[in-house]
Amino acid sequence: MNSTSKIINIYTKTLFSLLLFFAGTHIALAGFGISPPSIKEDRLVKGSHLEKTIYLVQGNPKKDVNMEIVVDSTNIKDWISFEQGVKFVIPAGVQQFPLSVIINVPEDAQFGIYKAFIRINTKPEKATEAGQVAIALGGRVDVDLTVGNKIIYEYSVTGIEIFDIKEGKNLKASVVVKNTGNAPASPSNSSFELFNKYGNIRLAYAENNNFKKTPAFQEKPEILEFPIDIRLAPGEYWGYVKVYNEDGGIIKEMKTVFNVYERTFLDKYTIPILFILVALFLSFIFKKKILKIILRK
């Protein structure tokens, strides 16, 4: 037998042995992934606070899964923390688990580029059957941060929603502000035009300039109320909301139908009923004390 034949023979036997081994072995394996696989931010300054959400995705979420996180970095390990901690459990049935990554840049941080790796791994269960192999799954998130000294004011309005209300309540809308700069920012003003159900007659106009500053690198809804001088009857109306920047330009606008609902019995009479009950209770206590005084005499 020549050398080539010997090599083929050895390869065949080895492959056959491996097939026999894995034929009697159960591998505990399920799909696991991370999305997005990286965090990159190049607008950080000293003292910046950054929050990002990544999703841990598993393909077969039949059991609780114990997770463990390790941050691999030589210089920014202390900057990075997690809302859920470094050890947590993904409950059974959850296919996409949101993990909140929190990054706090120290006030004394040096300008420069910083990198780190977040390693997220499952903790395998102990094998319960003979021939079973438990495998730890996991993934990596690449962190790439740049700390500089340039202050950037940049934001956008990503959504406007006009709420249904009950009669007697103020007009109400939600404005979602996304701050992509590295300093707190917000729109300057907003307005609400109220129209009849046909949208052709304006009934009222109100403004609200009480926007709270949205923190850097965050997206948050702002609930705004618009008081008006007229009382709206139950029915359908048109609302037209505009959001303005510091120069008076329109950032975003929304015109849509909303409803004014009739107040329920509890809405109308809860406070009077509570007042009567309190009055009756106090009256009872007072009469009881008077009766005790009379009996003592």
C-alpha cells in the first residue's frame, strides 16, 4: 500500500469515528445573535451621558437563559455599565431581549478615540444526560468612542400625536424629540389650531413653549397641553400641530382628526361624592363625640 492510500485510509477511519461519536451525542445548541453589533459615537465631550439599546436575539427561547457580560478594555471599562447588571436572566419565551448599555464619560477624560469590546455570553446548563454536551453561546459588541471639545446642538422631531380627550380637558399632543447632538436641546415653541369636524372652520388657537430640554443622544416624547377659552362638546374635530425652532421655522407639523368624548358618571360626580362622604364621616365623628359628652354628664 503506497503512502497516498495509507493517508486516505487513516482519514476515512477518523471521519467514521467522529460520526459514531456525534451520532450518540446531543449538543445543546440554539441560535443566538446581537443587534446591532456595534456602538459608535464620535460626538462625545467630557461629562457626556450616552444610552444605547441592543437586542439579544435567541432562536429557541424555551427556557430561562442565564447571561453574563464582560467588558474588555484597557482604559474605559469603568465608563460602561448596564441597566440589567453584568449578570441577568432572559426569561423563557423572550426572543428579543433589550439590553441597555450606559456610557458615562468622566469630566477629566482626555480627548481621543477609545475602543472596547462587550462580550455577552450564555452560561450553559450542566449536562443532565450521558453523552450530552452543553455549549456556551455568545457574541461581541464593538465600542468605538471619540471624545472631543466641540459642542453640537442638533435635534429633530420624529413624531407628533394628537390625543383624544374628554370634554372639559385641555387639548393635548405628544412631540417626540430626538437629540443627536452632544448638548441638551429642544424645539422653541409649538402651536395647536383647532378646527370643526369638517376641517374648514378654525375654532381656537393655542401655543405652548414649555419644552423641556432633551438630554444629549436621547429620544424622548414631550407631552404638551394647550388650554383654550371655549368648551368643546363631544364629537369629532381636526387638530393642526406645528413645532418651531429658535428662528420660528417649522420643524414638523401634523394635521389629523381627534375625538372629544363625553365625561362618564364617575368623571362628573367623583369629587362631589367624595366631598359628601367626607362630610358624612366628619358629621358622624362629631355626633359621636357630642353623645359621649352628654352621657358623661
